[in-house]
Amino acid sequence: MPGLRHRLRHRLRHWLHRRLRHWLHRRLRPGRFALLDALLHTQSLSRREVLHKQQQDLVAILAHARQHTAYYAERLNGASIDAQPILTKEDIRQHLPDLLVNGADRSQVKLGHTGGSTGQPLAFWYDDAKHELMRAGMCRSYMMSGWRPGEKILNFWGARQDTQIGGVFNAGWTDFIAAEKTIAACEYTERQLHEWATIVRAYQPVLLQGYASVLAEFARFCLATRQAPPKTLRGVYSTAEVLGAEQRALIEQAFGCKVFNQYGCREIPNIACECRHGRMHIFTDMVYLETPDDERLIVTSLTNRLMPFIRYDLGDSGQLLDDACACGSPFPLLAMGLCRHNDIIRTASGKSLHPSYFNRLLAHLPQIRQYQCIQSAPDQLTLHLVVDEKLPAGMATNLRARIASDLDARMNITLNYVGEIPRTASGKHRYVINESR
């Protein structure tokens, strides 16, 4: 009986804490929760209704883009989506100012950068409205696991800019109200993996979220060191990278709960997410997906009016499915094909470095049009660079010194200037490759 009373008190305390955090968070971010309520309403509609809404949103975003941006005013043809040209990453690089909506207040918009999964980091415009919709969409995805607002989430995040103060996953004291905690996982050692396990046990999260490669590495460590997962865990959300079957099995074994794969990108987040039945659902109230050649995924954002993305080529592949899911969601299904895949760099001293490090290092060097990093041995790193002209000697020396300082002082770093970087047989460009594993 005393044990039962203890469990009941613990559950009541947990319920009260969740409700209080949710109440405070709603008052702190009323716009975000209004958007979440609207998204949840959409998923209560029938399949016919959500697809009808998608078509209305598609017509509206085409009209908006044509009327309010210099780029699309010149390029959009008629009202049919099929008649519009494909938007490539190179198009965005060359015409970024013209893709910003006319009359935008430059003091209120921000310039973000993609993770550079193709070795070509991309700049894009965003504002607070886009950020809040992104976070609302993420909450809806989390709820597919049974998570509810106010329950704890622990992020393992590989992009350093997102974990700095004011970043996507470091909003300071408001993260406490949002019941969210983030571990910067751009680089890590065996000692840090031990620290992560301690944090997980102490924090008792309901969800883990992070890069597929980082989650798999942490799962491997937990299994090897027999770290028991907290009983509070209800799901693990994998994002930012391709999730392999081996990684999924490893993560589920280590943490004793289901892995939910997410699909999206910085430019267009919340494209699709897995439900509890393991099926990937397309969020048709946020995007319109096409496969014009039966493989390549082309996405149109239905919500981004600051910088419209019409028929944007993400560089991924997949298949649109007609069948329904047993979960009852009205959102149509997607079978993912080849997506972004890159390796972790490992040094002789035991440090592991996430591939996003190189994007952060090189994204603001306009001379570099494309890059590829290859680790051929624990102490050998070659950086292939596609440039208009070679880096000045001082800049090249500083770049080598920075990489050696961040990775390992014994690392031999070669800068190799090339005319182009070949793609894999499948047509993808891998920008960080570890051949020494």
C-alpha cells in the first residue's frame, strides 16, 4: 500500500507540473499555441477535406508569390502548379534578394543558413512568424507519439548555432517553461557520453530528439555500458539526417521505445513525420509534395509568405503513396528514398565531430562554392574545395589551424582545389566522408 501511495503521489505531481508548464507556456507563446490548435484542427478533417484545403492553399501561395516577389513575378506561368519551373539551390543563391517579399521590413527579417547537406550551404530569409509556425508544427509531430505539451523533451543537437543563446534550442529561461533541455552534440568524447547518460537519468524526459547519427552513437554507448533508459521515455525523434534500419533498431533497443522519423529542412520544416504505426505522413496543411520523375521530391511551402518556395528541389527522393494508415490520420503517406547522408569525423584522441561542423566553419566564406571533407586515416583529413580562385595564403593557413585546433593538433589537413566534386552512383553528393572507420 505505501508503494501504491508513492506512485499515485508521483503521478499527481507529474500531472500538476505538466499542466502548470503548459499553462505558463501558452501565456508566454500565445501565437504558437494558436497555430498548434489550428494544425490539430486540420488533422481532424477527412482525407478529402485536407486535400481540398491543400489545393486552396496552393492556389493562394502561387498568387501571393506572383504578386509580391520580384523573382516569381517574372517566372510563374498560369495557375497550375505543374506549369511552374523547378526552384534549385543555385537559383536561390543567385536571386536571394528577389525572393524576399516586396516591402519586407529588413530590420525584422533574419538570414538563416541551411545545414549544407549537399556541401552547398544555402541562405534563406525568415522571421518570427515562420519560427513560431515551425515550433507549432514540431509540437504536433511530437503529439503523434502520445507526448503532450508540458512534458519534458531532451534534444541532442549537432548544429552549434542552434544551441547558442537565442538559438532554436536555447531560448534561455523559457526552455524551462517549455519543459525542453538541449545538449550541444556537435562534438563529443567518451567522457561526454557518460555525462549525457547522467543528464538523461536526472532529467527523466518523455521524448528524446536529435540527429540520427548522434542518437545512434549514444544508443551504442548506453548498450555497451548497460545504461538503463528512464521509465518516463515514450519516444525518440530522429531528424536532420537519413535514419538507417540499423540505427533505428539500435536506438529502440537502447531506449526501449519507438523511434519516430521526421522529414524536413531548415528552409521548409515539418514536411512529414512518422506515426505510431511507422508510416510517414505528409503534412498537407504546410507543404505540397510532388515526384515529377517518379523519384525526386519537389516541395512547395504553403505557409512561407516572406520567402516563397515554389517547386523547390531538396535533393531527396521518395514515393507518394495512395493507401491509408491504420492510425486514422487523414494525411497522405510518403515512402522515403535516398536522403542526406554524411559521416562523423573521429580523431585518434577519441573525439567525435558531427558533419555540421564544416558547414558552420565554411558557410560564411563566399569564395567556397562547394566542399567535401574526406578523412582517410585518424590523422589525415583532406578538404576538397570548389572555388572561383584559391584562398589567400593567410586564410588557408588560418583555416587549417582552426580545424586542427577544433579536432586534434596531430591532424594533417590538406586543402585540395578541384573543378567539381563528383556525386555518388545514386546521384547524391556526400560532403563529409570517413574512410578510416
